Amino acid sequence: MINIALPKGRLGDHVFNILSKGGYDCREMHDANRQLIFTSEENGISYFLVKPSDVDIYVAHGAADIGIVGKDILLEHDPDVYELLDLGIGKCQMCVAARKGFQDDPSLPLRVATKFTNIAKAHFDDLNRQIEIIRLNGSIELAPLLGLSDVIVDIVETGTTLRENGLEVISRFLPISARLIANKASYSFRSAEIDQLVRKLSEGIQA
Ligand code: PRP
């Protein structure tokens, strides 16, 4: 059996679609409510549904042989895994955003709310801009509205969340998409099986 960690939620829907196109039936998972482990005897695969930001942890520790995870999580966590394939799904941008009309005062540190603290630090380091990081876990868009931060660093997909909260993009600095990753030891022992899966998924993407 190959163990695969898959992300729940918005990216999960794209993932089920791409797996189906590659010949891996995912109807059972798609319709599932609270079940977290699914086994396909015919394909020799066990799927685990995990929080999107936990996929790389399961793979790095070998609890899953492979996984599907956003590039944002890989850049933020920098896990010791192989990145095998850009799946071209879950496309979005890492952005700096603020309230409409926000004027930056370069004489003060910029207060940045984000869950991507490493990505934000690296970005503002590149710009030589001094910042103060405020780490949040979700609903980041609230921070500038409540005066908790000047700007946010977050992923923007459709732009709806920013628009509905009176925020606007200041800069888009990192394109993001979902990647197939592998545990290093699993890949060295099971490269034939994993490569076959990569091939089928690539064909599914192109179809
Ligand atoms: C992400 C992100 C934004 C939103 C952007 O949140 O943090 O809030 O999606 O998407 P949009 O541009 O299509 O509106 P997510 O749904 O992952 O939930 P979170 O607030 O818990 O981070």
C-alpha cells in the first residue's frame, strides 16, 4: 500500500478531480462526511484526509509516503521532502493587502498580520523594510479593519474575501499552486510505484 495524505477543504475538491482524471476513483472520499481514511485495494492506495497545512508534516515523518500540498505551505515550513510535480491546481497568489487608500509611513515599522510569518519576513527583508509580525491563524482580513495591523500577507484566489472586507491588493509577490511531495525514504524504496502514480497524474492533468 502507498499512503497518500490529501488536503481537506477547498484544495481537496480540485485534488479529487485530478485524481479521478488520473484513474483513481475518489467518489467515496468526495461524499464522505467525517471519515478520514479510505482504502482502494485495486490501486493499492490508502488515502488520509488531513488539514492542508499538516500534509507536509505527515509526509516528512513518513506517516504518509506522498502528499498533495500548496506551495505556500512548503515555502513556509521548508520540510525535508521531495517535490515531485506541480499539479497546476489551487492556483493563487501570495499578496500584501491593506485597507483601501492605506499610505505606508516608511519611518515606522510596518505592522504585518499573517499566518505565513516566514514568507512575510523573507519578502520584507528583500525589500529592506522593517516590520513587526502579528501571527494569526485565520480570518487575517480582520486585522487591518480593527487596527491590529497596517497590512496583511495572505493568499488571494478569487479576491472575494478582500473585496467584501474593503481591502485591496498592494502587491502580488508569489504565485502558488499545489505540489505532489514524497517522503525521501519512501521515494528511494518505492520509486517505481510512486513514479507510476506521478505519470498517471501528469497524464490526468494534460487530459
Ligand atoms: C484563504 C485566505 C483568504 C481567502 C482568499 O482563507 O486566507 O482568507 O482564502 O480567497 P479568495 O481570494 O478566493 O476570497 P481560507 O478559506 O483558507 O480560510 P482561513 O481564513 O481560515 O485562512
